Amino acid sequence: MKKRFGLILLSLCLCLLLSAAAAEGMTARLEGGTLYITWPAGAGESCMLTVYRNGWPVLTLNVNGNAGGATIALGDASGRISARLQTPRGTLACDATGAAAGKPKPAQTAKPTQTKPTATKPASTQAPKGEERPGLAAEVIAQVNAERQKQGLSPLREDDELNRAAAVRAREIARVFSHTRPDGGSWSTVSASAYGENIARGQKTADKVMAAWLTSKSHRDNILKASYGSIGVCAYISGGVTHWVQLFGR
């Protein structure tokens, strides 16, 4: 009996040591718009990798932890990028090193040249084509209210104005993924009824986007804020990527 207990204790110690070593060995390197993430091989076959920008989740992927790493094209790599890998043995996390590639400066000439103005609008002003998925939005609202019920909070009522505003913001984050609107204004200017916003992109199901939001304190606080009484949600697919917006009201 003592021998068996000793073997169990030894196994637990080895697992703890391996987990500690894995946490120390996870790295993330940013080169331009590409993120290179490595971790010790053998983390587990089914793991969830989440990438954050300034503490907000922007991408969640199911990965094979036994592969020892992943390469992700971020596109927009501005801000502080970090990564977290949820494995069967625990969670690994790290900040990315390096920096996003800056925009090249225009070459200077000795004398300025004159050019004729054109009537063509910049490409950034064009909203990307896509389609809304009301079924996915309804699933998100249902899961939000399920989480609130667990905490003894009142459910949020679906609000038409917040749904409209969420649809506007979903198209905007398909252009520029930020809480700042493409025109430079705050997200809150989209509607006088909006008091809180959660955004995400890349998750293909309501389960995955809710898992990403609930593992982030700021997003979870919005979902479980007692003073909120209404909600609007939009799931918008553009270029094969799903963009998610939650707007909360009083």
C-alpha cells in the first residue's frame, strides 16, 4: 500500500514538473503580420489556442498540442499581442516578442510634385460584402442568459435598436477590428442605447465565441453586469471569417 502511494505521489510530482517546464517553454514571436507560437511538444492532442490584442481575444483555434507550435496570419498585428494555450494538463500563456511591420515611408524628393485629384473613393471606405447569421446571434443571446441565470442575474431582453447597431458595428470590425470606429469615433457613438460592447472574430460557433469572451475578465464583466437589461448581437461572415458583436443596454 505504501509502495503504491509512493508511486502515485511520484507521478503527480512529475506531472507538475512537466507542466512548469511547458509553461516556461511557450514562446510567441511576431514578424510583420504573422505570429509564430511554439510550446513543448506533447501538450495534448486537443487544445484551444486563443490570441489576444491588448487583452481582448481576437482569434480562437482548436490545435493539436502535440505538434509543438502554430503559425497564424493576423493581418492586423497592432497593439500588445499575447497567446494562451488551454491543454488537458493546464493553461500556458505568453506575450509575443517582436513588432508588427510598420508602413513604409514615402520616398522624399527634392521638389514636390503636383498631382490631379481623383474622384475615386479610398478602398477603406467600402464596406466588405458578407452576410448576417441570425441563428448564430440567437444562440449567443441564449448562452448569455444561461450564464446570467447561473449567477442569479435577470436575463437580458433582445433589443431591436441594439441589434441594428450591432449589425453596423459588425460590418465596421470586418474593415477595422477595433473598438474605435473606422471614422475615428468611439464604439458607443453607434447608438445612444449602447452602454457596453464585446467584439470578436474568427470563432465559427456561438460556443467558441462565448468561451473566448467568458475567459476574458473584461468581456465576462459585460456579460454578467447586473445593471444591464438589454442586448443586441450580430454574427457577420465576410471573407470566410465570422465577426461577432455584442452590445449591451440598460
